[in-house]
Amino acid sequence: AVDSTNNSVGIGTTSPSTYGGKLNITDGSVGGESTLVIANNNANQFVRVGINNNTAQIAYDNAE
């Protein structure tokens, strides 16, 4: 969803400005996974930031 009043974008939410920031990725379930992944075509090269099962995650892999 796009919130043009607050210039925010939401994935999995209709109220992307609820938690602040410009991009809000939300899983509607308690203990669910809300993750942003940036990757290329190599499955072993990625950056991941998010929450999974109530645990914060920051992970990367730059294997060749």
C-alpha cells in the first residue's frame, strides 16, 4: 500500500506509516517473519534484515 500523505510504502500492511520509516514490511501474525532481503543471482550473496519468530535478524553472506 502507498501512503501518499506520509510518503510511505507498505508491503503486507495498509498502514505503512504506523511504525515510522518510508518502507514498512509486515507479517500480520505474531511470531511471523518480516524480512527485507537484497540479493543477486548467486544464492550465497545476500543481505537480510528483519524479524523471524520474535527474533531480530541482521545477516549477510558474500560467498563467491
